[in-house]
Amino acid sequence: MNFLLPSKIAKYSGKIFHVFVILLTYVSFSDCSAYYFRDKVFRSESMGFFTIDSSDIPDFESITKTKSLDHPIQIDSARIKDYFGNLRYSRRSTIGYFNDFVFSDHELDLLARDLPFALKNLPKDKLLLIVSKYDDTQSVISFDEITSCIVWAAEGRLNILFGKIKRELVDKDVGLDFNRWTKIDLIRLSHSSDGTEISDGETVDFGVVDGIPLRRWVLFDQKNPGKYKFLPRKQYQPLKLTDDNDRP
């Protein structure tokens, strides 16, 4: 009968423990987002700002042809509104077609307040990941909606690559946990779509992938900032009835 010596038992026990640690690590992180190991720059109640590597976007260098990034950059709140405030998105589904602003009024105010700080502190070799959570309706039966995008500046242009756009968080408990609602899927420079894209506009320019505009990748020319001007949105007010003739 062969018996294992104490030294061999310790050796095999060490290997088993090592395999156990690997399996435990895999199980622990298998449900994490693609950007789990990211560095938080800034957060508020409704927004999270993180730094990621360009390698976190598949084929980033080959598609964007970016040789170097213009980070950090100085952009004030008014300019943020000029860039982001007029962006609209369209969504097609089995029940019809929908078009609205990417960022709601108050959501845009929060972005304009916080994004300049994040860009000012963005390392020269990093990209900025933004996750925004906002409830437009603010009612007891409405849900928060998630919008995610990656921002970087290069060759005099500000790039915005969108992931999720106004996607509902149907689990209200998720919306209360920052570490859960900021877990998002990998954002790609590809023509895959979930039925949502940025709408065309007179001042909207898109990045090109395989010779076709990618309508989730928006470009802003920082050398020509006057091209973009935030247009205040029409505030709809209840119709005031002046007399009985106005009533239906």
C-alpha cells in the first residue's frame, strides 16, 4: 500500500487550494460588468464617472485611428449643454416609433455641472465612462432609466460613444444601489443595435465604421464650437381656458 508523505500531502493541498481560489474568483466576478475593474472619478446621486482604458473598447485604435488623446481638457458647463443638450434619440419597436432628448432637463443640468470636473481631471491615457440614472416622470409608478456613454477627446474632436440610452431599471432596488446600476454591458464600436440610435440633425456628425455612419458615435468639432448652440426646450404648460367658448 502506497502512502503519501506529509510533504506531498502539503504540495497537493496547496494545488487544490490554488484551484479553489481561481474558481471562487471566477464565480465572484462572472456576473460583473465589462468595466468592473475601473477607477471612479466622481459620483453623485444620479451619475457615475469612471476612467477606463482604450483597450476596454474592442478595436478602438484600429477603428478610431487615434494616436494620442487630448486629455485632460477644459470645457465649461455652458459648452457641455451646447454639445449634449440638443442630442435626440429614436427608438423603433413592435409598438411604434419614439423620439426624445437623450438627456432630460434636470439630468442635463447635472451633467453640465459635473462633467467639466471629470474632464478636467481625466488622465491623458484614459477614457471617461459616464452612467446616468434618471426618472423623467417622477411618479410612484415610474422607473429610473439608464444612459451610458464613453467620452474622449482626440485630434480636436470630442467623441461620445453611447451604450444604453434611456433603458428602464424595472427593479427599483437596483436603482438604489450605486454599485448595481452602474454595472453595464460592453460598449462597442460596431453596428449592433438594440433598436435605439442617435437621431440625425443639422449639427450632428457621426463616426464611421466600415464606411457606414455609426449612429451611436457622435463627434463634436472643438475647433468650431460656435457650430453648436443649446436650444432651450419648450416647456409645455396646461392649457388655460379663458371662457366657456374655449371649453370642449
